[in-house]
Amino acid sequence: MSQRYDCADHDQRTAGLAEAASAVRRGDLVVIPTDTVYGIGADAFTHSAVNALLEAKGRGRETPVPVLVGTVRAANALVESLGTYGQDLVDAFWPGPLTLVLKANRSLSWDLGESKGTVAIRMPLHPVALDLLKETGPMAVSSANRSGAPAATTVDEAQEQLGDSVSVYLDAGPCTDNAPSTIVDLTTAVPRVLRKGAIPVDKLRGVVGYLATED
């Protein structure tokens, strides 16, 4: 049976964060608010939990699950290097709606799907998400919806789609900005925008200079 906590209430927020952290540690799924849409999350290093996340969404392994972090230090531990472009983009836009695709640290034991040695990483600008991530460490997080359905902008929408596959729902009210994060691939010599989103391309170019786009 799922538990739901109203994060607008101080006591429920405290209890919800504690229960969500416990759920993640035991390999269960949680739904959390972010600065874009609600996300369904699991411990990034528990294979069975990531598989359960994919199953809950009805999604295959061909699209790897992104990872959310609560600190830049945590991000650095997950990748070979942020590099010059990555560090500059992190300094300018994290926490915020920017996802960076980087070469994953090869020593890590995790399975996020068919990632081909890369990982998509983001630090969200949402106090509830950041508080949880600082407790749990990196989490595999995807949008809280069934594959092909609209992304959930409220906990009600997430719960309707995901039901009891999720142990804990953290309700922080409706999302104020449902634009997806902008995704930038830094695994090649020239940074490339893979998905246009909340951060405009011209703002990114103001930081890194030349930036390739898909169109």
C-alpha cells in the first residue's frame, strides 16, 4: 500500500522524507517533485530497483534512466570528468533544468539500461528533491508517468498512472514549470543539444560558445 505525504505541512514533510529515504534504501520506488515535472525514482545502484522503475513505467532498457544528484561532488563521483564545458555549465545552471550526458565512471557497479558507457545527470532546483537526494545519494529518476502518457505535473496524476508500484508519494503541489530539462551531450568534442527545454540554447551558447543542435 502506497503512502502519501503533504510536503506543505512541516511534520508530514519531515516524516515523508524519512520514509522516502528508507524506501529508496530498501529498493522501493518513490515519486518526488522536481523543478520540471514529478519523477519516479529508485536507488541508482540497486539493479532490481531500476528494473522495477522501468517496469512501472512500461519502458524498455533501450532508453537509459537519468540520474539526479543532490551535490556537484556526487555528480563528479559518477563520471570520468565534467571537463571544461561541463564545469562551466554546472556553475551557470545547476541546480536547475539542465541535464548533462557524460562518460560514466567505469568503476561503478550500476545498470541504468543500455547506456553505452554514458550517464545523463542533473541536479534539480527543488528543496524536497534536494533534501531527499542528500539523504539517499544519486537516484535513478524518470518522469512519473506510464511510457507514452503525459508527464505528471501533480501527485494525483502520478498516482493514477503508477498506483501501488510506488511505495511513497511526496506531494509538493502542482509543478510550476512543466517544461522538460534541456539535455546537452558532452561526450563528443563539440557539445550537442539532444533536447531543447527549459534553458534556451542561446543561454547555453553564452557559456560554452559553439553548440550543435539537432535542427
